[in-house]
Amino acid sequence: MEVTLKPIGCIQSCYREKFGIPRQPNLVTEARASLWLEPPFTLDAVRGLEAFSHVWLIFLFHTTEAQGWHMTVRPPRLGGNKRVGVFATRSTFRPNALGLSVVKLEQIQLVGAQVVLGLSGMDLLDGTPVLDIKPYIPYADAIPAALAGFAQQAPPEYPVVFSEQARMDCTQKSAQWNCDINLLIRQILAQDPRPAYRAHDGLDTRRYAMKLYDFDVHWQYTTHGIEVLRLNDLS
């Protein structure tokens, strides 16, 4: 049986590259994005959705789809060394490259002729095609006693500090993008976005960078956690 799926819209996100995106939604509450619905979807298609605080997004892992998939994968939560079945993980390398995230619905507005959903708590890359939207229903979607295998608890968070230069850079970018850039970076880096195997190499002396909005964030690891060094505008 052949199945054809057509995106209903596209994500505009603060995340401009895959590296650094949190591995689950809502770990970074300051991460903002918008979902631009494609024609023919009008306000009629989202009528009543404003009564829900959160929505499920079904989307396509469009940057990894062409790389194929494997029967087993190495989850970061297991240190990147132990293999488990692909269906026991949320790996991006899946048979049909489909992803699922629950995010906060901040607003619904009309921009020109397009319906735009304002979202937060995002873990989606800029440009991600969205295939469907479903309202989050707490009594059915939240199961407090559920077992979650190797991911029963949230991962520990790293302490994050900012250099004086980084603090000044954050103040400037916060005004430009109308969000708390300091908090956004702190929440992202607290999740330790490195490949899992690097976290077990002892003191990591490398310097890292990731793209957010129109700038690079540069940081390094110290004996006490993470130090944000500076923000550089993308050329």
C-alpha cells in the first residue's frame, strides 16, 4: 500500500542547526517558533484550537531522512554506547522519518493570508515540515504511572555561567529578538548538547558553538559546568 503525505505547514524556529536542539520538547521553555500553515488552510481549520494550551505536532525529520535508518541505535541517555531497537527510542533515524512533539500553543494569528501558530517549548529545527496538528488532552495523554524504560527520569542539568562579554551580547540579542536570550541559552546548555560519548572523556577542553536565530553561541566546559564565552553574529 502506498501512502502519500503532504505537509500542512512549515516551522520557523530559533534553532538553525541540528546540533544543540534539546532531545525532548519542553525542556527549553524559552525556545520559540511559529508554524505557518499552507493554503488551503484558513482560520476555519484551527477554529476552537485556541481553547487548548498545548498541541501535538507530527512532523518530518527532513534533514536526516535521506541517511536512512538502522534496526538498532545508541540512545544518548545510555551514554551513546549501548544499542537498543529503533522502536524503543525517539531516534531521528527511523523507517518513515516521522517525529512527534507536544508544545505549548501561545497564540493563533493571521499574517497576510496565512494562519500562524505561535509556539514555545520547541525542539524542532527551522524549516521542519509539519504533517498534522492534534490538540493535547491531559486526561488521555498524560499517564503519571507509566513506565519509561531507560528514560524514566529527566536528565541531570549542568550549571551554566556567562562571561561578561556573553552577558552583554545576550542583553543586545534579547532586545533584538524580544525574548530572554540568556534564559534560552541557559536552558539549552543545561541539557549538555554534546555527543554522549564526549561527556565520559574526562575534562572536555574543546570549545563548542551552535547557531540560534542570527548568531553563534560559543561555550566551553569547566570543572564546575559550562561557561558561555560570547555570541557572534552570523555573516
